[in-house]
Amino acid sequence: MKAPDGNKLAILNALNKGGFVSGQALGEELGISRAAVSKHIQSLQAMGLDVFKVTGKGYCLNNQVGLLNQEKIQQLYAELGQNIANIEVQPLIDSTNSELMRRIQAKTPLQSGTAIVAEMQQAGRGRRGRVWQSPFGANLYYSYFWRLDDGLQAAMGVSIAVGLAVYDAIKALYGIDVELKWPNDIYINKQKLAGVLVELDGQPQGPCQLVIGIGINLNMPQSASQHIDQAWTDLSQHTQQLDKNQLVASLTYWLEQRLAQYRENGLQTMYQQWNALNAFAGEQVELNTGHRSWRGICEGIDAHGGVRIRQDGEVKSYYGGEISLRKAQA
């Protein structure tokens, strides 16, 4: 599959303005047949776009997509009082995280703070090898490169800082209070809105290179949601003010604030802020390593980012990217 270009991109841009667009009008404007227009529409639908047809009216996008625009992102980022952001926009990619990791492994010069954002991922990844549903234009697929000089151990709590940055951006733009689930999920009303995937490259004691992947559901089409195995939500269900470019600018700004705070003080103050947003505070949860699972009461996180679980009156902290946590089923 290739990114929309030429006539297909022109049709997408016309649909993205909202309302119905007739196939005949599109054909006349582009100098192609109505059958060719229909073929392009089918191709857009195959990419995950929710386009429907009403006889006598034409085609309509079920939800306005809002295409990424590098110039607009820079402008909105500057309005937040920042200099130029190093953000790359890709129409179609296998995975924004994979692209940054490839550049690291190929020793391509990368400036700390480089971000890649895409309209669609063909191989989006979540934690523990899961697929991240990534239909074209529907959601936010974002990865950020960050260099940390204090070794792999110092990076242990980064996903906590990133979760707070997502909270900051969504609160600032939409006034929505999200909840955070250890180690790296963002919820609204116990439904998953976003996920974080932090990947590391480096030495235990030397400089460490991090790729911070963030996926946020914006306008998830029903066709893609059928493949999600847990309760989910998207921002379109909670606000009518979605602007993907604004979200990218805001997310980058808040991510930079939180990472600067993390570099300076670790989770010293942030872990208490995280605990105030803990989605499962005081609830019975189940920890799972893939080989073993156990239950306890979730008591939040400690100052190093480990989850605190109360079992038989004793509280223990657990760490590790391969541990998953879910609310225990009765």
C-alpha cells in the first residue's frame, strides 16, 4: 500500500472539507471518469477511511480527518513560546518507532528532540508485540527521539513522565482529565485512549538513546476497532475541537517540559502527580509476566516508577517492561 498522492490525495482533501462531494463534480474537476473516482474512493476505504455514499448526494467522510501539516505544526509550536520543532511528517510508514530505531542502529546523526508523526502505520506496535491499530488519518502516531546520558537504569521511569505529558497536553487543549494506568496507558472512564511504547538503545552506564512512541485514538473507525481486545475510547467522543496539528504541537511542548523535569529530578515530584491520576487506585488488580500472575490492591507507584501492590498486608514494588497490569476480574 502506498500513501495517497495525485488524484487520490485531491479526492481526500476535497472530502476532508466536510459535507458531501459528488462523484461527477470530482471527476470533472480532476479530468477523470466517475468510475476512476469510485476506484480511488475504494482505495481510501481500504486504508481505513470511513467514506460512505448516498445516492443523489455523493461521497462523505464519516469523520473529518484533519491532515497533518508540517508548517502548521511549526506555527502552533511557536505560539507556545518555543523555537523551531524538529518534527517530520510522513504520510505512510511501517512504524514511527521502527523508523527512529533504524536510524539509531544505522548511526544516522539524530538530534535529541527529533519527532516523526505519521498519517498511517502499516506495522504499528504496542507493548509485548501487540499490533497497534493504525488506519489512515484516524489517530495520532507519534515517536520522539531523546538522548539521556545517565545510562539505561536512569531511563527506568521515563514512561511515567511521558504519561504525564499526555495528560498535560489533553488537559491544556480540551479540559479533559485522563487517568493513567501503569506502566504506560492513558484512560478515560476506564477505557483506553492512548498508549506509550518506550524503546531503548545504549549501555548500562553510558549514554542511552530512547525512542518514545505515543499512539492516541482520535477518530477510530468501527472497521479498525473490531480488532481491539479491550474497552477503548477516542477523543472525538469527548470533544468537538480536534485539531491534529495542534495536538502534535502541544504534545511535543509538554513532552519536552516533562523530560527536562525528569532529567533534572527523576520522578521525585512526578510520581505523586501520577498517583493522583492512577486509574486503578485502591482496586484489585492482576499482574502478569506471561509465565506467572498474581493479584493484589494497587497502591500506585513508588519514586522509581515501580507499581506498588498490597498482598496480605504487605506492599511490594514491581518493575519491568514485560509486566502487564489489568483490573482483576471477579
